[in-house]
Amino acid sequence: MHAITIEQPGGPEALVWAEVPDPVAGEGEVLVEVAASAVNRADILQRQGFYDPPPGSSRHPGLECSGRIVAIGPGVSGWAVGDEVCALLAGGGYAERVAVPAGQLLPVPEGVDLVTAAALPEVVCTVWSNIFMIAQLRPGETVLVHGGSSGIGTMAIQLAKAIGAKVAVTAGGPEKLARCRELGADVLIDYREQDFVAELRAATDGAGADVILDIVGAKYLGRNLDALAVNGRLAVIGLQGGVKGELNLGALLAKRAAITATSLRARPLGEKAAIVAAVREHVWPLVSTGRVAPVVHAAFPMRDAAEAHRVMESSSHVGKLLLTV
């Protein structure tokens, strides 16, 4: 088969479409013929040499895909050759075929085409596990989503609105904020021009956010704490603003607040399977009825993954970037 390879870390040009050995479905796995994958920030970090795949997983980038099952490994039940699926991966999505643990498979939702389904697994599992399973966002609460126009952000807005929460977002510029408004965001904050702490307090009568989903990390740590409501929950899922920050534990204690930080890629198979099962139960009905939909900015042939990475690094997109086989 062909796949995107990374011989040496570097810029987008390090992504090379090359012939590689075919994967084989092992115990508890299925083999998927890939229709599409999607670009995530983790792929850029891997390309740059900063985020190696977990031991035993594919060395090719790509944390999600959609396609058709072409082989079933030993110990797998409930799936058949020919099933159209999308999948959460630890790697290997930038390829013509990938072996997937059966617990990380999802059926393609009704109303979503096979290619577009590749935009769903990573963002839905990330958002659902952090905002709902860990931070326990409830109807009537306020959630602040940093990077509201990103793939993660566009999904977080829709899911939070679907359960009856008030949604505040940060994004860069009026055009991106307008797209966030179209998706249901109630409070729009231009992080380039406005102080998100002040804007959030003004929009919540001084209370702040019950939940914050943060992709920035250290740069926002102190301000996120300032923006949290009493009993608030901060979920850190990205480190675009650095890895080390200073935290006022007294303020954290006074607010009876909680901070969690998670990654999805390296979690044990059982934990990933539990998240995927929860997504299938709670989110797939929303997608099938159209209340929640993937937001796709553009699709590129997989051999042109370098161009898709350039677009992501320019931050000019809204939603997901797809790679099609």
C-alpha cells in the first residue's frame, strides 16, 4: 500500500507519499481500507519530531479515519467485511489501509457520507471525554471553549448547546467568530483584541465559566483560573502556549475548582473503548438527526498532506481538514 512517511522530522515537505508494507489485522483488530483521514495538531507535532506514536502503534501519522472493513482479525465480533466505519487511531490514518482495535470503531452515522465521517472520531471523543465525562458539564452551565473555530471548538460548541449549556468562545477575528455564532456560540471573544476574562465575567454577571476547554496550556493557566466560576472545572487538552506555568493554589482552593489535563492517543485500549462506546451512545443520535454535524473546511488528496499541514499551521481554516484516498 501507500502511506505518508516521515523519514526525518521537519516542515510539511517531510511528509512523503511512499510505498510501505501492508498492515495486518491482529488479535482483536480489523483492517480498514481508508477512504479519508483528517489532520490534527498532534500530526504536526509528530512531523516536527515532538510527538512519537505510542509503542506498538503505526509510525504513520493520522489519529482518525473512515473507510470500509476488508478483513477481520481473531477475536472480533459484531463487525463484518464491507461495514462502513470511522475509527479513533493511535496512528496510521494517513495511509491506504490501517489496522484498528475493534473497540475504537464506530459505524458511519446516518446522514453523514463516508469521507466526511473521517472528521468525527478524534474531535468527538476528545470533546465528549473532557467536557462531559470528566468535567461533567450540565444544562444551564457556562462553558468557555478556547479556539472555537478549530475542529475541536466547532464540535464543542455544538455538543454543549445540544445539552442546554451556555457557550462562550475565543477565536481570532470577526469572520471566525461569525462562524462560531452560526454554530450556536452565545458569547464571542476576539482573543486578539479583547481580554477573555473580562468579557466572560461581563457576560455571566461576574460568575465566570463553570467549565473551560483549553488548548493553550501554560500561557492561559492563570487567566483561566481567574475566569473560572466557583466549583469550576478547567480541562487542558493542548499546550500551544507552553508547558510550564505558575498557579495560585490559594485562588484554586478558594474557588473549590479542579484542573484536569488529558491526552487521548496514549490511553490504554480499554479506556479508549469506553470513550468510543459513550460517544456512540450519546453523540451518534445527535449526529444522525442533524443536531450536531462535522464542520469541514477543505479536503486534500492524501498524497498532498503537506499542503493540508500548511493550511493548519496558517490557522486560516475553520473546522476540520480532510485527506482523501
